[in-house]
Amino acid sequence: MSISVLSTACRRAMSTTARAASSITLAACAAALACTLAAQPASAAASASAPAAAPAPATFTDLAGRTVRVPAAEPQRILLGESRLLSAVALLEGQKPLARIVGWQGDLPLMDPQTYDAYAQKFPNIKTIPLIGKATEDSISDEKALSLKPDLAIFSIAGHGPSRYNALVKQLEATGTTVVFVDFRLHPMQNTLPSIKLLGAVLHRDQQANAYIQFYQQHLARVESVVNRVPEAQRPKVFVDLLAGVWDAGCCHTAGNGNFGEFVQAAGGRNIAQGLVPGVLGDISMEQVIAAQPDVYIATGSRTKPGLASLRVGALTSEHDARASLAQLVARPGFDTIKAIHDGNAHGISHNYYDSPYNILAIEAFAKWFYPAQFKDLDVHATQTELYRRFLAVPPQGAEWVDAPLAQPMADASH
């Protein structure tokens, strides 16, 4: 949105100018956002002889391509589809991340209990937020969601919450609730910053959104300044083993054209699954992984199953336990035939970056793993510390990624 400086002669027409400037279309390209951070016209520009007209509601295009009319009044009752969207809302809400949330699904305590517990230590009232469902779209109670009387509902275009054409969307809009869709999951490199920009607008937190956009772009630019000079043929081949060890079928669930695959590309790697998985997420066989001869192996982890080797990372997890769990994963029968593991180039990272605006940390960690010499001075932990200090109320409390496995795996994977 471009708003020119008002001259003295134009100030009488300020209310007309404000109305004309209220239509905003979010760019799909994150790089363009830095050029469109516009300030609102100052109220002092109104004529002293007449009160300034109330600003007209703005119009936005959300990440589902829907036109959304956002009321000028700041929302007071926010409904989240997935409770893991707290990661995005918390970026913009400062020291009161839960203050306006009146309901959500139960996916956060089910799928990321460590982060949930970390928030509960500082904000015990997180346990009293009403649930509208468990961790699937079909578990949602429309009646419960409507009974909370939200004035803003935030959903994801893909995942475990209400989808674009869920009947709840129209039901909420019929009651006057503003409904917006964001995306940190399908195409994060394209949609993370536009989603933050949109949330800043609907939450009336534009300043905080713009600050995070600038932070993100600065850190991404540092990575790009190095990797953009590396020819494609010289980039390392990378395999991302999503929720490694959790799947009953064994190997291997991974990201193809989107999700973690985009982090690999942004960090200067070549995702071996890009040509093997037609969609965003899918499965490939151990034989395909071995044949691709990846130079770098990355396991992701979140939830665990008793008796199965799996990556334990995230809030309230020690560095030792994270490295020990990675050691168990790479010691699974047959995995030493994967080139990267055989060569000792194995790493682990929290699966929760797959749907989080904090994904810049994953990109930096990947870049450091792919190009250790070029990024020897890159301190990902320092980036994490800055992110949490500047934008979040709950500090980092565990190992979110692990650079290398312990020399010896733990004896028991079930604890």
C-alpha cells in the first residue's frame, strides 16, 4: 500500500484519502513486502474544525485467495483452528500471547506437548482455553466454535484444522466473525511473510509484524548471499527423513515440492525427493534413498512411540538426549548404507518447523550443515536467542536441533 505525504491543501480531503487507501492486496512474494510497509495517515491531519472520519474497514486477500473485509475495530476474541498457530500469534502479541485467544483445537498438547508444557509453566491458564476439537478436522464441533463468539478466526490452508470449504467458515462469517487463512506448511518460502503481514493487519499488530518481517529477511539474505553463488551441480544432495522412526512402515516419509523441501533449497541444497514425490509430502523407499546417494541426512522429530527409535528434540529436551536419540536413528539396520550416514553427515531438527514462522532457524541450521566452512561464523543459537528475546514471551528451553549424534546410542529407545 502506497500512501503519499499529504500537502496542506489536501488535508481537508483526508477522510476520502483514507478510504481510498484502505484496499490492500497481499503480495505472494515475500521480497516485495519490504517495499510495502506503509504508515497510516496521522489523525492530526484532519481539519481542526471537524472530527476525523472513522477509518473504513480494509480489504485483504488471504492465503486461500479469499477477499477478507477486516473491521477497523481491534479483535478481542480470537479463535485458532490449530492451537499450533500459537507460534504465529505469539510473535505479534508480545508478553500476552494468550490474552485474546478464546478457543482452539487440541493439536498442540497432543503433537507438541513439550512446547505446550513450556507455555504452561509461565501461563497456566493455557490449560483452561476451551477446545473445539482434537487434532483432526472431523473432530471439530461447530457448535462449540460458534458458542465462543469469536470476532476473528485464524485457520491454515492445510493441516489438521478447518479447511477452506468447511461449513464452519460460512457459519462464522454469518455471525460477523472475520475468518482468515494463513500458510506456514505447504509453501513456507512463499507464504510465511505474507501470512505474518496478514496477521499483523487483522490483529492490529502491524508494527510487530513488520519488525519480524525485517528480522526474517535480514537473516535469509545472509544465507542467500552465500548459497546463490554456488552452482547447482556443486550443491549437496540432501535427504530429509520426516518423523524418522515413527512410521510403522519404516523408511521413509519426506518432503517433495514444498514444506521442508523448500528449506533445503533455500539453504543451498538439492532435495533428493523433489523428483520422487509429486506433491508436498509423500513416501519413498529405502532403495530410492540409497540410490540417490545423499550427502546430508536430516531426521526430524516430534512425537515418539514406545519401543521405536525416534528423534527427541524440542522444548524441555536436553542436548545430550537429542544427540543420543539421533545416534539410535542412524544405527537402525540398513541405514548405514545411506551415503550421508556412512560418511558421518547426519543431523536432526524439530519437526515442528514444518508448520512454523520460525522456520528461518531451520534454514540457517541447514545452511551451516551444508556449507560448514562458508558459514563457520553463523551462530544459529544467537539467531534463536534474538528471535525469542525480541518477539516472544516464553524463551527457548531445549534443543530444537542437533548437529551430530553421540558416539554411542542410548540403550533403551522407549524412555
